[in-house]
Amino acid sequence: MKLRVLVHPAEEGGYWAEIPALSGCVSEGETYEETMANILEAAEGWLAVAIEQLPTEDRVQIAEIEL
């Protein structure tokens, strides 16, 4: 899966990043590399929580698509 990450300079120095496709998924870091590592970890956590909240009803079908 590929997701677009928006990286912004932080007012206090360093960077902050967001993934628009994952509402509320943000992170920060002192360097670009640290910020990218942190946003990857944040996205993994965001997705893990989202998967736990999927409905488990018998009538619900879960499918995956690749973009």
C-alpha cells in the first residue's frame, strides 16, 4: 500500500507530517528522516486500531483492493 505523506516544516524547528488518507494520523521529528520513520510508525498504529474496529457481524463481507 502506498500513501501520500505531507511533510511540513515545524515553527519550532524540525518537521511534522500527516497522512490525509488516515484522518488524524500525524507525527513529528527533528530531521526529515526521523519524521518519516515516525509517521510510518504512526500509520502502522493507526491501521492496527482501524482493523480492530472492523465489524465482525456474519452479514458483513470484508474485501481488499490494491491501488
